[in-house]
Amino acid sequence: MKLLLDENLSRRTVPFLQEAFPESTQIALLGMENANDFTIWHYAITIL
């Protein structure tokens, strides 16, 4: 399972989560902090 964290959650948590959930990431780390909900949802279902 991969997790896609919201931009409101600290990106500092990602390395800890990646131990249990490899390839997890956070919106800001993807450069999508200004993306709308639809764009993020589309990314999540197609890439993750």
C-alpha cells in the first residue's frame, strides 16, 4: 500500500511512513501544493 499525504501533514513524517509503506509521499514533495482536489485525486488513482 502507498500513502499520499495531504499538504497539511508534515513532510517530515514521510520517511517514517515509508518504512511501513514504501513509495508513500506527500503533496508538497510532488510539487502539487497548489493543485486542486480533482488533480490530486486523479494523480492518486492513476499513479499510486
